[in-house]
Amino acid sequence: MRQQYRLTLIIQGPLLSAAAGGLVHGVDAMMVREPSTLLGVPGAPALPGSLVRGNLRHTLSYFARALADAGTSESARARDQLSSHIDRWFGREGNPEPTPWDGPASASSPPRPHSDLATARQPAGPVGSRASLGFDHLWRLTQATNLPASTRTRIRIEADTGLAAPGMLQVVEDCFAVDTPYHFEGLVRCRFTSGDPDRERADFERWLPKALNYMSAIGALKGIGHGRLSDHRLTREAVATPSPPIRPPHIDCRRLGITLHLDRAFFLGRSKTADSNQLESVTEITGATIKAVLAEGPLGKRLKQQRDCFDGLLVTHAVASLRHQPMRHPPWPLSLCRFDDQLRDVGLHRAPCLLMRLANQEPHPAADRGVIGIADVDSSPGWLSTPSFALDWKEKDQQAVAAELQRRFSWGRPSPRRTLTLHTAITDERNIAAEGQLFSLLCVEPDTLCWLADIDLSHIECDTQRTHFYELLCEAFASGLDDIGKTRAHADVSLVHGGHNAPATCFRSHQGLHLITLFSEARLIDEQALAGMIPDGIDAAGSDRITALYRRYFARISNGTLRLSHCYTRERLAGGLAYHLRFRAPAGEPNYAPTWLTQAGSVFALAPVDGHSPPEVERHLRLWSRRGLPVAADRETDDWRSDPYRPENGYGEIRINHPPQRLLTEAGPGFRYVAC
């Protein structure tokens, strides 16, 4: 059961909920504000939804402890029921050393709902359980008022002298008049998921007002009279059910594009580093996250009833784009380099090369497809430039590359703005911030950006079944996507029938090679083969081992029709305790081990193998362009229950012979490549 409540908090001034990040010079604490719509004009003061949520949970937890201390059987039953509600409504912390979830995850395991570490709600486990209550990002002022712009100063008095302590002056923003009521309003979205949802809703409507009545103040500086909560109103509202969109006639139901417009900053975390209490969000919304939100949404049950259709549904990562120019731009290829002021792509060259600027502007007689040897340089006067790749670029180089790619090809992803949010635990006894429990989230602000993703349904062979599932997806997206990431962001969804970017249609080789560029990360390395390469007799070290594994990989997935000529790649290790306990341990791998991911932007140059027809080669390229690169051989028999890095979750998306990339491979008039 889904229900929505409007919660109004009536708070007497003064009030402070301290904002994080850069402040006005000379001010130590400022009020949280809404995003500004005018440059230089601050937004209206607001209360963070996390502050409201945290105070409610703290108060209800205090009630549960008080019931436990009562010592009667009736209070014990009430305590157990309330504790169960708290875990369900606000989520439960994960167990650092839990028993694996359901034993080995295999094809014979009973089906479970699609899940993702960022959004899944599990009854227990290393990542805890997902909260069923969603709070608005900000509680906003409802009345129009001319708030005074002033500051309030505080000092510390020395006990011995009665004088102000040196350096103990604090300047605090004061934008609320003393003893004046201010109304803050926001929404609480509920999913009552117990066996008796009507009873759970009644309990919610009973316990939440009790907690609000008990709360005396909210925000910072409560001990000196700030933020006194004088009254509240909790009103049940009907949940709007939007009508499903009408599918245009004669539409191809094999691909659907979605545009996400988020209502707040979102956080989808990377693996935490041990030496920092700051967690940083990725800038894209993974396909696994979108599938998990769909599975937990209003139509999730109907979607999961068609398990084969839903599990095989491929959802790409949603990447940032300008709202007025929506486009899913691929990342810069790792074969991109600078020769002084010249930008080129050396993806067609298997060995490092130099760029010669010819003095006489005439082709060298020994030139072969724009490449000459180092021995022929003396007979061709000019200037040689050495390449610098992205790893070598400074900030000014990156800005110059971004400007040139945008000017020549309108190619480049926008960089979302970041915002810092602070969180801490509250002590049970004193109701103040707990020592050593502060952490921060570096979130991604949507601002004027949207996020674009494509959904592929070509795995559904029956036209009627595909059309029905396509319409069901459109209906599910009509109400938007809730609970995205740690901040529980909501996204309004607009549909693009046919997808944002049609898969590449140019499958002709260039100089005998196809350039495959990873749009998203992919699991391509056979980790079992990597561990056993030395016993297998492969005398290779470092990158040569990885290249040998890539050659095996592409020979396998192309059935021998394509061979890897060379590649420009970067790899990273992905893992963490939650990943290990969620995926590896249940699959019978008790020892912790991270997994290898090939990073986005990696470039593979593939050459057709003699004896195979162009249509046979093109068939593989078309399949990869639409469905992404398959996983490595050691994970081929896995599914989403034991491997999150699958094409269906957005990993392994590629671009083939990307037109701007092909243009950048040419040396250009007056230039020649010089092989080293």
C-alpha cells in the first residue's frame, strides 16, 4: 500500500539548520536555503528533510527504549511492534559480519526480486534494509515573509575571570524573528509493506504525531532556545495516479529512451576509502539502479511477473546532458592524445608514433596511409611532436581538449556541480551529535541537466509480448522513479520512442580495423585465466598479459571472425565488503577478492579474420552495438543474482567506429605520422 502525507511544522524563531560548504566571509554558521533562481540572490530558508527524518527516528527509538524499561508483558509487545516499524520505516543498519543471504546463487535458486546495492530493500544482510518512508529533500516555508538579514554573535565566558575567552567569538546567521511562528511544509511518502498494511498505516498515524508532540525543538542551538517546535499538522493525501501515455502507432518497440529530471541532488556511492569519512557519488545513474527502482515501484509486481522479459531487459547507464540539447555523448577515448596544439586519435596505430608538421606541405614519397618511418625523417624536413595522453594532461589541457571537441563535433558531457551534505549520529542520552560519527556525502546536483538512458527489448522475440511489455514500461515510467540513491531522489521521466541514440550503422572497417570504444565500464577479463597465466606457459608481464586476455575474449565472443590488433585500455579493481557478501560469498567464494573492470573510454582495434565474410563480421558488431559486450568467460553462466556487472545492468555499452573519432585518426593536410 502506498500513501502520502503532508507534514507542516510550526516553529518559533529563532531557528538555525547549519548549511555545509562555503559560507559568507566572516560568518561561521548559515541557514540551509533553497537553490537560488537568480544569480547573487540567495534562496529562501528551508529545513533539510534528513533533519526531520533523523529527529523522528531518534524520538521513536527513545519511545521503544522506554517501553523496554517498563518491564511489563504489554509494554514488551508494544516495544517489539514499534521496533519492527522503526526498522521498516527508517531502514536498518547492515551487519558487518552477516550470514550470506540465501546460500549459493545459481540458475536453480528460487527467483528473487531484481536488486542493486544502491537501491535494494532486503530484509537483512550486509547492506541493511531500505527505508519504506521517503521524505522531501527540503521542508519549505509556506508563508511569504520579509525575513531580516542579520547575524547573531555568541561568545564563551571564562569561568575564572568572567571575561570573553580569546578567539571564542562565533557569528551565526539570524534570519528568523524571535518568537514568531514559521510554517515549514513537506511530503512524507509511505510504502506500507507489512502483512497488514491497514494496521501499519493506523500505527503510523498514531506514532508519528506522538513523536512530533514529544519533540521540543529542531535544528542547531536547541539548548539556547533556537528552533522551538510549537505545533504540527499531519494530513493524509491521495496519491495521484497518472494516466499511462499513449504509444504512437507504428513505433518500433525494440528500443525506448528515457529522460530523467531529478528533483534534488543524488548520491550513488563508490567503494569507500578507509582513510576518509567523505563518500563521493558517481555522476551517472547505473542501469542496475533504474531496474531496481522499477522493480520496487508501483508496477514492480506486474513487471516481475514477466520474469524472462524483465531480467533480460537491458537498461543503459543514464548519463548527464544539457536539457536544451539532449544527447548521450560517449566518453573521450583513451587513444585520444595531443601533439603540442594538435588533437589526434591514434587508435589505428598499434605502436607509439610521432606527428610531423611538414615544412614544404608536400607528402613524403615513403608515406603509406599517412605514416612514415623514423628512418625517412631526414629526407622530409619538418617538426616532430610527441604525444601526450589523458593521463599526462593538466587542467588547462583538459579544458583545451573539451573546447576543441565541442567546437568541432559538439562532443562532450557536461560536468555536474557537486554539493556537500553532512550527517552525524545523535546520542541517546543528551540528544547531541555523537563523537566520531560525522560523515559527508559529495552529491551530484541536477541544476539545468537531465540524465538520458536507453532501454533495449530486442531479447523478447514475440512481437505481441514485446509490445505488451513496452506499454507496461511506459505506464511504469508515467509516475516517475522514486528513491534513487542515498538521497531518495525522485525523477520525472519523459519518453523518447526509438531511443536517444540509434546504435552505430557504420560497420565498414577503416584501414582494415574496427574501433570499439567502451561507453561504460565492462567486465571483460577472465580472472581465472589471469590467475593461471604463468602456469599455462604464457611468458608475459604487465599489460602484455592483459592484452593476451583481451585477444582470447574477442576471439571467443566473435566466434573467431575478429582478432584484436591492439588496444588502449585502463582497468580498475571493484569490490568492497558489501559486494563480497552480496555476490561472491553466496556463490561459494568465501575468500575476498575484488573484480577487474575495464574502464569507459577504453579502445579496441579489431581486424576481420581472413576467410570470414563481411556480413558474418557485421552480425557480431550489430549485436554488440545493441546489447553490449558479453561478460568474461568465467562469468558467462552467471546472472544478475551473482554478478552485478552485466550488460543488462548497463555495463559493456560500446560505440563502433564513432564518426568524430574516425575523423581524428587522420593526420590531416601538412602532417604525417612517424612510426617509432
